Amino acid sequence: MGYELTKETIVQDALDMGFTHAGLVDVTTLEAREEVRDMCAVDKCHGYDRNWSCPPGCGTIPECNERMHSYDWGIITQVTLDMEDAMDMEAWGEAGKQLHDGQVRLNEELHKKYKDVLALGGAGCNLCAKCTYPDEPCRFPEKRMSGMEAYGLVVSEACMKNGLKYYYGPDTVTFSGMFLVKENS
Ligand code: SF4
């Protein structure tokens, strides 16, 4: 199936690819916050200062803000699955996997059409067995995805400011990602 991947078609393209929800992003609504960065520094996910996709390698909060605002438009992509109950870790894991797989696929498609695409997913990059950070440049900058939180975003705020829910009701789990696109790149 071919995808146009224009600002006008991208939401339907994403739904056709299997995301359960998608919505356009007005980049002026995106706000990188220091307090989110502070949560990364606690290093629960063991990426902080170890990977180009994570802080501080992905840039300071002012740099992340400036970068996000330099794009022309974007899209939030989501995968929502039903859970049997609040402890249904299988559904949780499956939703995360489906979002990641969809993000990888859409990232590849977008990079065929646009040179400058910022891909943000649900977690940092684990493409290489050992990241080159901080001694050598990233091996795969076009494939690399940062977590939305790594860019200082409050995911629920980014969703709500762009007309998407963050929570789809009891016994559901939702993972969200985002792409920002420079139109004439
Ligand atoms: S692609 Fe490799 S070098 Fe680049 S951020 Fe990911 S793990 Fe690190």
C-alpha cells in the first residue's frame, strides 16, 4: 500500500498503518519542560548520559524546544489496547511493542519523502548493542528515536493540546509517539 505522507493525508496514513489513534500536531503547542528532564536524571530507565537519544545527549531543554519549533508540522501516533485488568502486563507489553514497530515503519516511510524528520517514541534508542555515546557520533541518526519525555514533553499535555486523548478509559493501555516534519527538506 502506498502512502502520500503529506500534512493532509498523514493522519489517515497512520491509521491505515495500524495505529489506533493519530492527530496532527501544531508545533507551537510543544513545550519542553525542565521538570520532565529532572525525572530522566533519576535514571530509572538507565539511559541518562549513556545514549545519544537520551539527555543530555539529545540536547538541553532550550535546544529541544528550539528544535521542535523549527519543524512545520507533526503527528502524534498512538496504540491503545484493552486490558483484562489493571495488572494485564501482557497487554501493556504488546501495546508498547506495537507502538515501537509502527514508529519504526512510519519513520522509514517519512525518511523516504523528507530529509528532516524528528522521531519521538515511547523510549530511548537501543539499535546498537553498545551506543557510541559520548565518544563517537551516532551510527544511525535517521533511525534513532528519542522518548517524548527525553525532549522534555509531558505526553498527556502534548496529546490534549493537539486534540487527542491520553487515556481511553478503564482497562485500556495507550502508548504515544510523535513525528515532526520539515516540509521542504
Ligand atoms: S543508533 Fe546506536 S549510536 Fe545512535 S543513539 Fe542508537 S544506540 Fe546510540
